[in-house]
Amino acid sequence: MLSKEKAYQLLIEGLAEPDEIRYVAHSKYVGDLAGMIAKELSLDYEYATVLGYLHDIGRKYESDNHIYAGYEYLKNNGYEDYAFICLTHSFLNNDIECICGCFLSPDSRGYREVKEFVENHPYTMYDKIIQTCDLLCLHSGGTTLEDRIEDIEQRKGTHHKSLYHKETAFSQKEEIEKLLGHSIYDFYDSL
Ligand SMILES: [Fe+2]
């Protein structure tokens, strides 16, 4: 089992100035927020934190297709138990088209494998927590779901299923908040 310290080391190793890199700061916030949620839900705090730290690790290897690059990296380097998060974090509802921004291109490397994995991987609360935290955390910390989705769509555009993604994201956040008994935003003071 990876510790959160080791996962963070994996994320930053080889990077010249990790503190200056936006996806590193974003991943740290995603992991820390996911850990706080998991802890309060009596889930595995460390595991949730590790998944958050690692979900975007593929950005280090291939910025255009970070999903598949991260999956390959973790799978090929002895961390196969965590590789799934690189694929599942962007796609809600076991649906490769339930994504914020633009669709994954059918021409992208590994597309068929990603699609098959996403459609068949049983999503757990950990997947949902990471997906939700990914849609709440900027490189500068937590924001609202509305603002984060707007931020992604401004950069990556929209598609004909964007509203469906947005509605799914909101209901997933509400599902978690119902279990918590309070808003996820309440954690932002401790982030
Ligand atoms: Fe992310």
C-alpha cells in the first residue's frame, strides 16, 4: 500500500520546480480534500489521498493524453492497484462521454482500452470522491462546482453532452454531501 508521502514523491520526482507546477498544486488539493471527505465517511483516508495525488500523474508524461499516459505509467511501474484512477477520474457515470470540456478523441492512443475500462470498472465511492474533488479544486485551492466547470469549459470547450455531465456532477456532489451531512465547501477552511 502506497503512503501519501510516497505518492506525492512519485508525483513530483524528476520535476525541476514542482512547487511552480499547476497540476502538482491541483493534485495536492484534490488528494487532501478527498482524504478529508473519506475520513469523515469512515473510508480509507490514506487511500483516498493517494488516489487524489496520483490521478493526474500522466500530465508529467503526455499532456495531450494524460489519462492514458498516467494509467500506463502506474501499471508498468508496480502501482497497478492505483492505475484505474487515471482513467476513471474524468468520466462520470461509467460513460466515456460524461466528461467536462471536450470528448476524448477516438483517435487518441489507447482509446478503445480506456472506453472498455471506463464502461466496465465498478465505480466505488473513491472514484466518485476523486471525480468530485477534481471538479472542485483549482491549482489555488477549492472553488465552487459552477466556477470550476466554467473554468474547464472556457479552456476546453463544450459538447452536446456538457449539460448531462454538469447535472451528473451536481448530483454526485449532493450524494456525497448527503452522506457527510454538510457541504463539501465546509472543508475549504482546512485545505
Ligand atoms: Fe485533475
